[in-house]
Amino acid sequence: LLQQSELPLYVAPANADFQAVADAKEPLLTLAANRLLSQKSEESPLKGAFEEFCEANADWLEAAALFHCLSNSEDLLGLSWWEWPVDLRDMEEDAIRKSTDLYEKEIMEFKALQFLFHKQWIAVRKYANSKGVSIIGDMPIYVGGHSADVWANRSLFELNEEGKALFVSGVPPDAFSKNGQLWGNPLYDWKAQEKDGFKWWIRRLKRAFDLYDETRIDHFRGFAGYWSVNSKEETAMVGTWRAGPGVALFDALKESLGEANIMAEDLGVITPDVVELREEIGAPGMLVLQFGFDGNPTNPHLPHNHYENCFIYPGTHDNDTTNGWYEKQGKTTREFVEKYLGYADHDDMAWTMINAAMSSVARSALFTMQDILSLDNSGRMNLPGTAEGNWAWRMSGEFCDWSNLDEIAFKLRNTANRYDRINQPAGSQKIGKSLKVVGKNSL
């Protein structure tokens, strides 16, 4: 679809500059999309595959395409959908038909771009799988209010007649946040969702498993019980705990999708009902070694409290790198770490924690590439609650001595072998522990 001469100039690996990437690639992507659309189905297998993609994904693609065009139109740019003219806000048939005709070109471009991304992503996934690498997707439990998901499915969310959220998501005050965290997403109407057979969630998870081998659902505890805050509140301090859908949702998912590889992000304040739900559906949970050293011997993140059906991390993409974390700790915590683990490499706490995670009873041990490279916080991936400077880290010469990677790989393999975490060849009957290395939050 594009000529070699049209491609952007090579840029040496460095932290991602997303605006520069968009400026360079978006015009070319639009050009590629329009060249695809100009082809004839009977002459182009690619055009035929595009049409099949549109038909197979119409349940979300149609609304998403129109929503994108309306949101970016001159008259509606910057407005939330509940601020749109009533006929568009309420998706009146005549208004939708007229808008679909008006933005026909832009809608088709949007669909073509979705198809091209899907095609390239599936190729990446197949290549990864052929090398023994599985892909973990990361799904937030909630969706944004200004989204095609909510606009096209108003009856499944707790909204007023205008489409504004009545209650929004968050978590109550705790030791880390005196005001709690007000996320602001509209809450699901779980009774309406269940009455509809959880079809929206089934479609959502089906699409996820089209893209990934496993899917981690963020804030899993919300399926057991969730914090509900009146949308008029300015903080999450005042709210109520309400019951989630529980096992009924997962029974519906299993009936429709079969056995699905769902991973539960169950960090934070976890109550017995959350543990019971996770165990009932057989989903692995999460543990983070950095969270374990508060001096409490019952802390679930300490290795002697680990359980088998879980993923153990030294730290995740939302935390400091392990060396960065250790640099911030006081004398008491450092002494506890050293005494507990029996040894601490003060110059490289990352590998001390990697060894501790490898030795855990947890079925899967996951490490960020930043920890494997022993980086400090200059390599941190994400700082929750901030909007700038996140998700930009890349393996580049600034952070990585490429000549040293074979030595690091040998060290990692030896450590994995010591704790029986080497994946077995295809066809092997052995079922053991596993090792996973994550770049962002999945690989």
C-alpha cells in the first residue's frame, strides 16, 4: 500500500516520542487506508479480507467509527457525547443515518485503519507464539464515559436521561491516599447487564482473546464489590460499597467463550469475597514483592505467604524499578529485606528480587526488562496519576549494553533452571512453573 520511498526516515532507538510518531505516520496511514479502499474486492485479496473483517466486527466497529467521526467533527470537537444535539446524543435513527452518509469517507478510513492494525498485530502475535512467547493483554474493568462503548449501550450503565453518569468509579481512602482515588468512570448497571445475558462483556472479552493469549483484568475486586461515588462528589472520600456481578458474569463468559485465560489484578485492599470469587473461577492472582516489606509477617506479598495459582512480580509497570524502589527505602526496610531474603546485593537489588520471585511457589514469575537490565528509576515505565511522560521507555543504547545481553540471558536461564522454571519442549508432559519477561505490561 505504501512505496519504500514514502516511508519515514529511520530514527535511532530512544524513548518514544509519541507526538513525533503521530506526525510522521498518521498521514501515511491515511494514505495507505485510502489506497486499500480504492481497490476492487474481486481483484484484491487484501480488500476482500478487509470486508470480511468489517462484517465479523460490526458489533463494535460501526458505532466506534461513527463515534470517532462525530467526536472529531468541527461542530462537536471537545464536547462529550451527552453534550451533543439531542438527536445524536440519543442515537435517533434519522440522525444516525444522516451522519453515516455525511461522514462515509471518514468512517471507511477509520475501519480501514482498524483492519490494517488488526492484520499487523495478528502477524506479530503469530510470530511471538512461534517463538514460544505468549501475549498478555491488559483490560481495565471500566471504560471511559466519553466512549462509543457507553454512547451505544446507555442502558447498561448508570446514567441519567441526558447520558451523564449518576455514580462513578474510584476507591476509598487508604494508607496511600487520604482522599481516596476518584477515577470518574461511569458504573455498570449490573442488573441490566445480567438481564441482557452479559452480552456486552462477552463481546468485549471475545475481542480481547482475538488479540491476546491471556487477558489481565485490572481492578478485579470490582466484580465482587466496588466503591460507588456520587458523580457530584469532588473526591472519593464519600461513597458506598456495592455488590458486583460475582460468579454469574464468569459463568456467562464460560458458557459463551469456553475456558478463557483470565488473570486477576487483585492488588490493594482485598476482602475474602474477592479471594473466594477468584478461586471459584480459577483465575490466577497477582503478588508484588516490593509490597511485602512493611514489617508485617502476614503480608501476602512476602514469599512465605505466596500461593501457587498466581503471578509473582518484583515490581510491575506501575511501580518503581526494583533498584529505584530500593534506593528510596530507609535503613529499617533495607535491614528487613536483607534478613528476610538471607542476602541482598545492595548494588543490584533487582536480581536479588528476581531470585526471590523465581524461588516462590507461584506458578508464574514475571519480570520487567528494566529489572533484568538492573536499571534505576530512569527506566520507570509508568507513574499512575500522571498524564505526561509515561509508557515511553524503550530498549535503546541509552539503557542497554547490547554486547552484554548474551551474558544476561545466560544468567536468567541459569536462575530459571535452578528453580525449575524452564519451559519444556512442545509435546512434553511436564507441567511445572513458568517464567515470563514483560516489556510494558505484556509479552
